[in-house]
Amino acid sequence: MAQLTTILLLIVVLLTATVSGVFGMAGGLMLMGALTLAMPVSAAMVSHGAVQFVSNGWRAVLHRKHINWRIILMYGVGSAIAAGALALIVYEPTKAWVYLMLGLVSGLAWIPKGVFHLDAAKTLHAITCGLTVTGLNVIAGVSGPLLDVFFVRTTLTRHQIVATKAATQAFSHTVKMVFYGVPLISAATIGLPPLWFFIVAAPLAMVGAWLGGKVLDRMTDVNFLKWTRWIVTGLGLVYLVQAAQLFAAT
């Protein structure tokens, strides 16, 4: 990977970590699209998982007093079930397929609240959340819009939503890193960024999470939900166009 490309991706890491720090998602969608453009799909998945693990993990630490630990426990159960099922399959998506999935996943942000009566605060719902969100995270690279479906009906504040979602995503990104990373160990051409990319990306992700938290403090719950939906939708449309172009070229 060219050094200029690596530097540009580091800037994207900072920007997307900041966006995620504000909205609890959207940043992951942006980063996945940029990484997929710059490197092979498997390498992009591993790189995305590593950066997002740091970003989400640090965001969870910053807002740890707002985390709902009961939801985290139940989500972990569902995530473990998903990991066990994924260990039995082989999945190698193309770039066109990844962009298509990113675009379709973004559309989940528009699911009416009344369609699915899901609440992450309920035990079975939290387990289902861990199972489906982790599975989608591996298949599409991101799962924020689906995760959000389980939180729109909760009585949690915006700080509790961001903190709890950040902690849950740490599970999903770990599973994704293992799923795509293990085959890369024996691959002749790994395609991952240089080691210094990850060394620099980690603190940048932390800074972005901190900056996003400052913006979050100044937002209202109404603006928080409104801006999340429109940002995710815009990204989804861009990715669908990209997918169409790639499929047309094949």
C-alpha cells in the first residue's frame, strides 16, 4: 500500500471515530467503505475490525458510567452463538458485494419503530441482537443500523445508547477480526496496511471518540436521532451507486 494512501486512511480513521463518537454508528460505515476501496476485502475487514474495536472500546471506557451491563451480558451470549455458527462456514465476498451490503444495511435506519417491537433491555431481545448484529457485521462489515433497531424503543438516554452500543460492538468486531484474520495468516498476499498504520490508528481512534463525546454533550436527543438517520442514508446511497458500477464492470 502506498504511503500517501496509508496517511489518507489515518485521517479517515480520525474523522470516522469522531462521527461514531457522536452518533454511535455511521463512522463505521464511512471507514468500511474507504478501506474496501483501498485494499482487498479480507484485509479491509480485519483492518476495520481492529480500528473499530479500539474506537468502540475507548468510547465505552469514556462513557462507562452510562453502560447498561445487563444488556452487554445478554448480547455477549448471542454474539458467542453467532461466532460458533460462523466458524462452520466459508465466506469470501467481493468488493461489489460488500458495497451492496453496506448500502442495504444503511436502509435499515428507516424501519418504522412500530414494525418490530424490539427492545435491547429485554433478555431475549438482547440475545437476538447479539446473534444477528454479529452475524451481519461479519457478512457486511458493519451492523450499526441493525443494532440501532434494538435500541430505538428503549428508555435509555443518548449517552446510555452510545456507551452500551459501543461495548456491544467490541464483541462483533472481535468475531469479524478472527473470521477474516485467521485465513490471512497463511495467505501468500495478505494485503494488510503496514504495522505503523495500526500503531498510529489506535490513538487517533481514541482522540476521535473523545472529540465525538464532546459534540454529543451539546446535542439534544431529538437531533441525535434525526442526524443519525440522514447521515446513514446518504452513505447508503453512495455505496449502492458504487456497487452498481462494480457489478456493471464485471
